[in-house]
Amino acid sequence: MEYFNPGDLNEAYEILMKYGDAAIPVAGSTFFMGHREELFDEVDAVVNIKRLGLSYIRLEKGRLCIGATTTLAELHRTGLTAKGPFRIFAETVRELKIMEVRNAATIGGEVCIAGEVDMPTTLLAYDADIVIGSRNGTRTVSMSEFHKGYLKNALQTGEMVIEVQVPEPGRRTGGGFAKFERTAADLPIVNAAVRLTLGRGDRCSDARVAVGAATVSGIPQRADAAEKVLLDGTLDDERIRKAAAASNSIECVNDFRASAELRTLWVECAVEDAIRKALTHAGEEK
Amino acid sequence: MHPITLNINGEKHEVSVRPHWSLAYVIREKLGLTGTKTGCEMGTCGSCTVLLDGKPYFSCLRMAIDSGSYAITTIEGLDADGKLHPLQQAFIEEHGMQCGFCTPGMIIAAKALLDENPVPAELDIREAIGGHLCRCGTYMRIVKSIQKGARIARGN
């Protein structure tokens, strides 16, 4: 196993291309080190990507641009997520109660792990785009297309995630995030992220409901049936409960953390909680 | 093997490491600083927590090879001039441990909290140790110990 610490993107891309699938880009190293025994025989090149200038959060042309090596702690601390349309990102980080992981884990790493993590669920609800770089240039894949199955993503040989972009939501939009876990230190059993926009007469003019960590597919999914219930309606208690109940269209996984039955129940609870939070925030936004 | 220099508790240590070696492994097995404990070695228990430039990290999930540019603090670096750190003193006085295995990680996480917030609310303390397991179940006393450590550090 070799170690590389490139100083610019082109150098990193050359190493990734040379070693192909046996190269792993690493920044926070939480996934790599947590799985080092399984990965030991598969990885020939560990490529540290922390010196590539990919740690930034900025607003550009109405999009929140987050560099791949930005840590969750940085995303939580920035003024850009303290209030306003992107506060959902600070709120999603806040639900990860492990300070040590917040300091290490990066948004690029979270996005690449198609599994039991929180941020991709929120990114799915916010129609985020993933910017991928390689020797051949850059390309953009939507969050909904980026995950291909449990621990599988759209990255091709020689590619890595360099940025995550989130379009600024329209006026009177609010977001909510909720999750269930066994203990604060454990991976999520269910998480849900909701984005709501209020239109004329406080009717819901746009809605996204995303559920993660619980699905049979292993990746975050939109709860289309729940979104349909929310759209064009006034968001009273009855409609909120009906939408949450409709999220049982998501097929839940049965594993040692929780049974499929329990997860189905908790998806409903998490979605209801997230809708209520999103509605409160949408009401506060002008 | 890659030669690196680790700056631990103000002392420089020259050591050769492999890319997949964790900081926890190097601290304990190569440098003999066994105050830092390794429990789960997969980022679940918190017992290996150390400070890098004042921020807490799980040293089991951290590549040693990427830790050379930071000032690292382990539990051995907390006492000064033969005097225990206020948190160490408070953990003794409040019996903030039974077996003591989680204690170094708890104290390090608490130090990071107090350095940033000298007057933490109980919820702040609970959040700061959110990633730490105590299998003796001494959580209530640990919270009390940190509260007392904060008071001692403030001089009252």
C-alpha cells in the first residue's frame, strides 16, 4: 500500500488514473480507517486529498457550493447555514452527536458512502448536484442519480467527488430533518429530510420527502406518495399525518439494527417530525 | 514505511509508519503512551479520543501518516508541574469512573468542551461526550465530574 499527498488536483487525478480502482481518495479517513481490514487487500494507493484546496463553503450564483473536503463541523459552524434557506445542513449535522466524527468526516466522504449516513438524505431532498472531477475534466451528477446501490456510487475509474452544489430554494421554503438511532454513537436506523415551499394561501406548492438509512435499496429514496399528499394542499394536522402514513410506500430493510416493521413505523414518525419542522421554518422564511 | 514526526504533548517523536496505521496504534504501540485506550477501533466507543490542535478526534479513525502537522494532546499531556488538570482532579473527587477504561477519552473530550465553553450547561456536556461509551454506566457521575472540573478550572 502506497501513500500519496498530492499538492494539486491534476497530480491527484494522475495518481487516481494510474492506480484505477485500487486507489482510494482520503480526507477525514473515517470510512477508510473504519474499514481498513476489509480494504487492505483492495487498496494499493491511499491518496490524501486534503491539500487540493477543496475545503470551502460559498454562495455562487444562487447555489451553495461545498468543497469535497469540507468537514461536517465546518458545515455546522459557517454563517451560511446558521440561518436562512440552508439551515437544514447545520440541523442535519446537529443530529450527529459525535463531535469527533463531525471534526473528521467530510461532505465528499458522506456523499460517496451510499449507506447509513445522514447528509445524502438531506442532499436528495434539496435536489443537490455532485461535481465529479478526473483527468478528463468535470461532470455533474444529481444526488438522485449518484448512488447506485448499497456502498455503490456513480464514480468511474480515475474520478473523485470535488464539490457538492445545492440550489438556493425559492421563497417561503423550509427544511426539516429527523432521525432515529440506537445510541448517539451508532449509525442511523432511519433518517428523513423534508423540503416544503408554501404558495398562495399557505398551500404547499413544492415538496420533497427523502428517507434514508432504512431502505431495502440501501440508498436514500424519495417518498413520492408522501409528496403527492402534501402538494397543493393546506398543511393541517390531518394532511401531515396522511403524508407521513403514505411514506410507508418505502420498502424497509430488516437487519440487526431494527426489523423492517419497526423501521416502517419509524419512517412514518421521522417523516411527520421532519414535515412539522419544515413547515415551521417555511413559515418563518419571507 | 514512511518517516513522520508527531508532536505529542509538546514533544517531537520521530517514527516510521505505514499508511493504514492508526494514530491510536502508533501512540500506544510505537511510542508507549498507553493512557490513550483502544476499545472498538472503529469509531464507536470514544476511548481513543485525542486532541489535534485542540479539537477532539477518534485516534483509531485517524491515519498516523496524516497527523504530523498538528499539535496532539493525549491524557498524558494534561497535568502540569506535577499538578493534575482540574478535570482529572474532579473525576477523582466525584468518582467519575468505575473501571476507568473510558476515562481518558471522556476527560479529553471534556477538555475540548471546556476550552471552548468554560461554563457549559448540562446538555452541552452530554453532547460533548455523545460519542463516548461507558460500559460501567457511570454517565451521571461523569457529567457531575465535568461540571466540577469546570468549576475548579474557573477557580470556584
